[in-house]
Amino acid sequence: MKPQTVLFVSAGPGAADLITVRGARALAAAEVVLFDALTDPALRDLAPHAEWIDVGKRGFCDSTKQTAINAALVRQGLSGRRVVRLKGGDASVFGRLEEELIALHAAGIASEVVPGVTAAIAAAAQVQRPLTRRGSGRSVSLTTAMTQDGELQAARSADTEVFYMAGRQLAALGRKLLEAGWPADTPVLAVSRAGCADALSSDHTVAELAAASLLHRGRPTVVTVGAGARPLTAARRGVGVSGHASPTNSSNTPGLAPHQGLTRSLID
């Protein structure tokens, strides 16, 4: 049976309605969906008749090995069925996309990537903190807090640094940021479950980042440091005091985050 083109669909972070229209249409046409751990279960409503295969990976948890994911992807790609590899956020940002593209290429299976919203962008949107700022924020760096070898690293390579997968390392990250040359009073924004109705945000300084640990414990967290973490005005958000938390605008803006807002109109 001739292999179909495998579609890598970026689901976006958090709520199902952050998927793109193109991604929703691709998902609706799927016969097999290999999905990540952090994709919204409500997305199943777009492909109710497809076979859904859990290939999720989570830090510090039992996860599907990457070699097993690659093998499953090739096996399904050779089956002749329409296959979607559903990834959280944007597939091209810390999604191990390279390994899976290489595996398909080696097996002679064509592929296509549908882009999406990454967690850094969702976090910035929810708290209304633009990652770039005229005159002060001309560059943005996206970084994983942990290296492949499990080492925590931090740098000062851009006006705004966004650290992914940092939730369990906030105190240590604060120390590493100081070592990297960030001033102690540099603003830091922590957002957990960005894109979800229960997203939380809190403001800190580099020196006091450890205070965010309890609030965001056990929740996928992105940490923004520098220009993009600075509040527009202290009065507007009411979170200018270090360590004070705030629900994000997803909890009070109709239709922004709750997955119940996802409609079939995306694929009609």
C-alpha cells in the first residue's frame, strides 16, 4: 500500500481552540493520530473516528522513548492511512521534530508541517506583555532550561529570554541568571499552563524567582526574563509587587481559552 504524507500538526498550547484552521482541517481528515501528552483532549472531537495513539513525553515522568515514537510513526506512515502527528505548541519549537522528520525521510515517507502557536507567544498574549518592545526589546531568545544531559543552564543572549520547561527549576534558574550577568532587579514573568482557562501568572525579579516555585509547582511553566517581562504599567495589571499572582485574561475573556468554545466551524 502506498504511504500517505504524514502531517505534523501543531496543536498550540493549552486550549483546543488555539489550533489553526489548517491544523483543525488536517486533524479532521486523519485516520490515525499520534498525540503528545499536553495536547487538549477536546481536540478528539475534531477526529472522533480516528485511532488515537498516546506517544506523550513529560519531563521527570514515565514517557514514551523517542525511538519508540519514531518507529510508531514510520509504521503508521507505511500503513496507507492518513496519519497526523499531533504536537503541543508549535512542532518546530522544542518538539523533537528533527528526529521524527529524519525517521520518516529514511523510510521514504513524505511529510508536511503545519505551524502553530508556541507557549512563549501564548504566555505573552495572555498577560499582555509583548515580547518585543520598541527601543528596549529588539531580540528574543527561546531556550530550554535543561540541556540534553540534564544540566540547568541560563544565558544573557537577548533583550528578552524565554525559558521553557523550567517549572521545577525556578530557584536554581534564578541563581543561574545572576551568574549569567542579569541584574538582580531584572523583571521576570512566570506563566504556567499558558493558553488554558486556569493559567496563572506571577511577577518577580531575578533575585526573587524562587518565590514562584510553590505557585507553579506541577504545572508546565514558561519563564520570561528581561524586556518582555516588564509590565506595561504597574497599575494596569495590579501585579507590580514581586511574587503576587494573577489569573490571566483567559479566565475572563469569553471564547479565548475554554475548549468548549471550539466549534465545528473550524473544519466546515
